[in-house]
Amino acid sequence: MDLVANLVLGLQTALTMDNLFYCFLGCLLGTLIGVLPGIGPTATIALLLPVTFGLDASTSLIMLAGIYYGAQYGGSTTAILVNLPGEASSAVTAIDGYEMARKGRAGVALATAAIGSFVAGTIATLVVAAFAIPLGEMALRFGPPEYFALIVFGLILSVTLANGPVLKAIAMIVLGLLFGIAGADVYTGLERFTFNMPDLYDGINFVAFATGIYGIAEILRNLESGGTSASISRVSSLMPSRDDFKRMALPILRGTGLGSLLGVLPGGGATLSSFASYTLEKKLSKGPVRFGDGAIEGVAGPEAANNAGAQTSFIPMLTLGIPGNGVMALMIGALMIQGIQPGPSVMTTNPSLFWGLIASMWVGNLMLLVLNLPLVGLWVKLLSTPYHFMFPAILLFSAIGVYSINLSFVDLALMSGFGLLGYVLVKLDCEPAPFLMGFILGPMLEENLRRALIFSRGDWAALVASPISITLLSLALLALIFIALPGVRRKRAAIFAESSD
């Protein structure tokens, strides 16, 4: 009964006119940036963080969440029509989706992607709602040692599941931790890495950091790579046949289950879910040779998996305050901007925000189903927009947004500097997501470590005094040992090589 009452509260919040409008806006923007290759939800959310200052906390999170899972819908459109995935998680969809389009079944492929995403999103929202209460209650038992262990476990998992070499991912975590602790020490007031600049006493501006690392760096990378041209497949009938429905039903359900499970893991999310679903469907198929030649199962499963994975990645962020990927780290940043401390207390202190966000996912998925298919023609036309018309406007609005927060030119300099750093990291094959997670979790890690040591009067054994902290630290150690195994390293490298092709 508590779950029903909470969902009713969530619907009352999500169905207000303001929240409906911003949910629609987020879904529309998410679909748009999913369609346009090279932008992505992480960069878009980073660029839009200044906008959230003028919004209510629940409204801003509802909009940003719509951008994230809306991008999973939009990415499939160009993957199917022009063999150009708008999102990394849609790369698998292009394998069979584009082949279906070449055979005159582009409409059926698009409908399959939309149906799979809608079903998965609806079920995944139920999963988020069901797991929220027990996980939140368990998290309330956590003290400083347990939170320290939990953050270490989350960082280690993000390292093991991050793209690229493990050592580089660890280096990005450490670099993020160093940038995250800049500013005045909370306990002593001593300045750290401020270079006697008053603008840095409160730490590095999160919006300037995120906008630079993702937004500006992405612009530089896109300018270097230039435009892409492709022939666009024509869309005819959108209605799948009865046989199509039979073929897509089980892959959608399996993809939903797999995505819901993998989405909870830090670093898992949508991309890993879609690749795992495609592999599973190919192994279970009685005719695996059809995969790569227009198998509808190769569209239905991955599209369901990536949408489910995107939505269940909210579970650790909402209940534990631990981001599972770069987007969730930005969500935590959006909460902090609103003066809300992320973690299990959000469920009790801000229930309308917590349950309103969950309920808005249902509303958003329904909006996306209506938006995704009728506007296919418009999305495809946007692909012909030259990038040199787009990036000056993006730069201008980014600079205005970052400056407007503190009216500080130092923030503009930080944004530019982090933009250059983000570009260099991309050239060095260093993934920025662990860098962002280290920056977000660094202060939390330090605070809980020092608080645990203060309570125990400097006794380091307090960090492993409880069963919860021992279990989490042991799991983190096992994850590092597992990823160091030669066979696992080779398989991991092969998977990420396929995802980047």
C-alpha cells in the first residue's frame, strides 16, 4: 500500500502543468540530440545545468531525466535510416536495423524500436519504484564507514566497466578526486589548490567543469572530425505484421530484464545493456545467420535493453546517492545546485521530488511513443544541418549560462580550460566519465573517511568494523582482481572494440 500511495504522490507531482511541459521539453530535446550524432545526453545535460537554477528541483530533474532516456529513443532513428547511430547505445541497432531499411522495412524497424523502448521503459519504471523503498531503508543504516566503502565500491565498478584501459580509468578517477577537493577544507578552513583566488574558495564550479569537459570538448572533437553524409532510407508502412510481433515479443521482454539488471551496475547503463542483449538474442536464435542481415530480434532486444538500462541506472543515484555513469553524476550535480544532499534522505525529506521523478518516467515514455514516429521526417532533415551553423550558438549559450551563475570570469576561464583538457583526454583515449565521477564523489569520499576517523579517534580499523563495509570493500577488491585476469582483459577489449566500430 505504501508503494501505491507513493506513486499517487508522484503522479500528482508529475502531472502539474509545469512538470508536464518540462517533461515534454526534455523528451523532445532528448530525441533531438539522440538523432544528431556527436552531441549526446551527457554534453546536453552539462550545457543545460545553468537553466535549472531558475526551476524547481523536481521540475529540473524531470526535464534532465527526459533528455537522458529520450536520447535512447532518438538514437535508433538515424541508426536505422542512415546507419549512423546518434547514441553509442544505438550502435547495435544499426547492424540489423539498417539492413531492414535497405530491404524496404525502415518503417517496421522504427516501429519495433519505439515499441520495444516503450515497453521496456514502462516495466523499468516499475522496477525503479519497487526497488526504491527497500534500498532506501537499507541505506538509512549506513554510517560514515559504510558510505566510504560504498563510494569506493562504486568507483571501482565504474573503473572495471569503463571503456578503455583500466589503468587509464583509474588515473581519471584519481585526477577527478584531486580536482574535487580543491577549495577551503571543511574541517580546518585551510585552502587547497586555490592559488589564492577567492573564486576557488568554495571549490571548482561544477557547471563550469561539466560544461567544459563534455560540452566544449565535444565541440572541438566534432569540428575535428567534420561532417558525415549518408543516404537516407525511405520510410513506408510503420505497422509490423503479426509474425513481426511474434518475433519481437520475447526479445523485448528478455532485453528489458537484462537492461534492468545491468543498468543498476555502476558503469553499466544503456550501452552495455544493448550489446549484451544482442549477444544473448543471437545465441538463443534458431537461425543466428539472420543476424546482421535484417533480423527484427536484433532491433527489438537491444532497443528494449538500452531503454531499460537507462532508467534503472537511476536506482543507485536516487537511493544511495551514488552515480552509475556520467549522466547520473550530472544529476547529482543538479541536486547539489538546488541545495539538496543526494542520498537516501531525499526519499524522506523530498518525497514529492523523489516519487515525482519516478512517475514522470511513465509520462515521458508515453510522450516519446507519440513523438518518435510522427516526427521521423523532421529528425532526418536535421541531419543535413551543417555543424558550423550549430556550434557558435552552443558556445554562446554555454558561456552565458556559466557566467550567469556567479558572474565570474574565472568560471569562464575554467570552462575553457576544462574544455581543452577534455579534448586532450579524448585524444589520449581516456574516458571522461570516471573523471567526472571522481570529481563528484571525491568530496563525499573524503568527508566520510575523515568523519569515520574522527568518530573512531583515528582508528583505521573502524572502516572494516561493520559487515556492510567489509562486504563492499571485499567486492571492490574482487572486482579489481577479476578484471586483471588475462582472459577477462582480452574479452573486455574485444567488446569495447566492437562498440567503438
